[in-house]
Amino acid sequence: MGSKFSEVTVSGMLYALFKYEFIEEPAEKNILETLRKVKNVKKCSCVNPIWVAGSVFTGNMFFKCTTGEFDATEDYEIKKALTLYEANIKNKEK
């Protein structure tokens, strides 16, 4: 999936977003709903995995489709999403 993200938990992501007043209360519901979509292998229209951390702001889009950048090393992704991405890849290889 390109450059590696820094891992963050759902609660850690929500704390950071609330602290800097980027989002309001429904964000946790949005993140958990997007994690369910990733688990069910829903993808961005470009056929790449959804960037869950960014989905709070942009909907179901891949990192590059959201930011226009290739390098994700300065950005975060939900740790559970990274685990799901890996599981989806392993299941596809079977």
C-alpha cells in the first residue's frame, strides 16, 4: 500500500481530533462504520483500500485520492485498519 502509516488506536485518533477541534461527536461512529467496510473488503473507487483515519473527513477514499500525496509516513492510520488490510491481502492470496 505504498509508504507505511504511523499506527494509532481509534481512541488515540479521536482524542487528537477532538483536542484540535477538527471533528464533532459522530466521528467514532464514522470510524467504526468504515472499519466494518474495510473488513468486508470495500475499497475506494480507485480499487485501493480505504484510508480509515481520513474517512472522518472525506468518506471512503484511499490515502492518495484524499491527499494527493504518495508518502504516508507523516500521516496516521487506525491500527485495526492496518490489521484488516493485512488480513485481506492474506485471504486474497489463498
